[in-house]
Amino acid sequence: MPTTYHVPLKSLKPMHMKIIELYLKCWKKKDIANELGVSATTVSHTLRDPIAQGIINAMMKEGLKKNFLDQRHETIVNF
């Protein structure tokens, strides 16, 4: 019986960082796999890894905060 358990990565290699980068650019997992020549399972496991999740959440939080501040500044300037 297949298992969904995945051993967490000890560190992120350049390939893992590229997977995260493309994911943050809204690429589909299957397209990331095709682009980098890895399996879709590798992409999924990388993106579910706790280290990768921390990076993804931090980048998304930073982007959201920046967009909010830019929009707020734009509203004040146009007021």
C-alpha cells in the first residue's frame, strides 16, 4: 500500500529553490516538473516540505504586505 509520508528535507538545494521560485510565479506543478526534468512527485514533495512552506509563506506574506501598502499609498495620494 503506498504511503503519503515524506521525509523532510535537511536543506534546500538549487533545484528546490527553482521549484519554489516557479511555484511563486504561479506555474502549475506539472509545468514545473516538465521544465526542470523532475517528476511531479518531486515537485509536490518539495512544496509540502516544512522548510519550503516557511519560505513560500514568508514570500507571500511579504508580497501581500507590499501590495497592501502600495494600494494604501495610492489611495492617499489620489484622495
